[in-house]
Amino acid sequence: MYTDEYYMQRCLQLAANGSGHVSPNPMVGAVVVHKGKIIGEGYHREYGKAHAEVNAINSVKDKSLLCESTIYVSLEPCSHYGKTPPCSQLIIDSRIPKVVIATLDPYFKVSGRGINMLKEAGIEVKTGVLEAEARNLNKGFFAAQQENRPYIYLKWAQTRDGYIDRARVEGKPKIPTPISNTYTRMLVHKMRSEVASIMVATNTAVNDNPSLTTRYWAGRNPVRLILDRSLRVPSDYQVLDDNVDTIVFCEKAPENNNRKRTSFVEIPFGKEMIPVIMRELHSRKINSVLVEGGALLLQSFIDAKAWDEAYIEVADIIFESGVKAPRIDGVLIDDKEIGCSQAIHLSNVEKYKIL
């Protein structure tokens, strides 16, 4: 006989299929089980479309079995009318007698109301099955709902002797020296497909002319965030090509902006910069950000303790001089070899709070 954990694990597997498609909503999966057999399953496929419970219940061929079934859901069923009707009501109407939930929904319009709605209808409810795993799947959603900010990832690649770039010589072509290998580059693009936004500062944008898009992995492009205090990034550079939603944070926005997908936001630069940016992103429902560079920007986030996780690639390359890599301390989550590189994954034990 399979356990509740077994069926909930399947919910989490299904939920992950919504990665990159449902933000700012959470990824949610659901399965309907009748006498130990999965008879229906589904997940939230796209923002604004049917929720996991709806897709799971609709997939059941013999609806007469629902009154003898249990539905497993990785997040508390909603209880309010939003872009879709409440899932709790659908479960009640389907006469499903038992609901097993991984974790409560922190969204203030739900947050226990879905469970109360089910219990008041006489439905047995069990919670907390693989709760940590379910919350881990939706880090950005929980950060947005509980901390009013995006979940912050830092990422950079450095050489064995601690440099992230060679020294650039004025007047010579600004061609970046690759540090990442083929495999780690693919993983970076996988990460880009999963986050809501990606951030770089002026020097990185000017020196590298990056596109900041997802190319080596199937998935969406994140919103591009460019910190360009004095608007030094040339208008014909890739980050300003208007093919991807882009936000430029600057000291003074241009008077005329004819771009449809690029907006300019005026912010103060200095100690207040990071909190202001985080509030702006939260107001736009951007619930995760990948900070890619350069070194000064990354160090600013580290010094402000404004980060949740960091991914550092240490390549088997020696530069001897150049731009020093950021300095960081954190809890080691993982340390493994990928190709010829060492991939280090750190977590910040200090929760960042916007004051």
C-alpha cells in the first residue's frame, strides 16, 4: 500500500511542470486516488488558466468514483474567486470525502480559508505531508507573500585564482573571456528559464553586450533588469532590443521612450538602492530575481545580506589578474564537479528583510 508521501511526491513532480509558465502564481500539482490507484492527475499549466485540482478532477474518466476518493494537492485549495473559481468549492461539489495537502497557501485571500471551507462541508483534511518540499518548490511565491519581496539568487563564474573577468584594456575590443563550460552554461540557462527576472549592472551590459535571454534551455525569457545609473548602455545593445520585457533602473529617465517592452524607473543609488528595487519588483509581481553581475553589484547584494541562494562556478582556469570575484559566506548546500568546473551552491542563513 502506497503512503501519503508517495502520492504527494507525484503532486510535486506534476507541479514542477508548470515552472516558467505560471508565475506569479505558485506551481501546484494534484492527484485523485481511489482505493490506492491514481485515477486522475493534473497541474497548474499556465497563469490565469485552470488550477491543478480542476485539471486533476476533470481527468477522472469515471466521475462516480470521486465520492470514494482522496485528492492530494501540493498547496491548499483556493477559496476565493480570482481568474478562476475556487477549487475548494469544486472539491465539495465533486463529493470528494478526503483532501491531503502539503502546505497552507500564504496568500491572504486563502491562508487557511480553503481548509476551513472543506472542513465545514464535512470533508476530512490532512495537512503537512512533504510540506518542506512543497514550500521549497515555490520559494519565490512564499517570499512574495510572506516577506513582500522577490526570492534572490546570486550567480557568477570565477577562475581557480578568484577572478570573474580579465582586466579590460581601454581602446581594445571588449570581448569577454568565457569561464563557464558547456554543461554549466546549460544549467545557467535552465535557471534563467525558471526565474522571473535577471539583473546586471552597467559595466556588464556595456562590456559584454549580453542578451540575457534563455537560449541553451527550453523555456521563457526572464524580465531583464538593468541598473544603469547614467544611461550609459548604448541604445543599440541587445539588452535594449525591446524583444524581451526590460526594466532599466536609472537616476533620471529619458524624456521620450518609444520602446513598447522597455520601461525606465528612477531610483536613488546608494544604500537605499536595493530595498527600493525589491519593492518595485514586488509591486510588479516579479517574485524571483537572478543577479548575474558584475562584481560590484553582486558584492552590494552580499554586503546588504540581500540574497537567499548563491550559485558559484569555479573553473579550472587561471587569469593571474583582472576583476576579483565577490567575497561571500554562506551555508554549503552542494559542492560537485560539472565538467571541469566546481559548482558550489550556498544558502544565506540570515533572512533578508526590507526595512
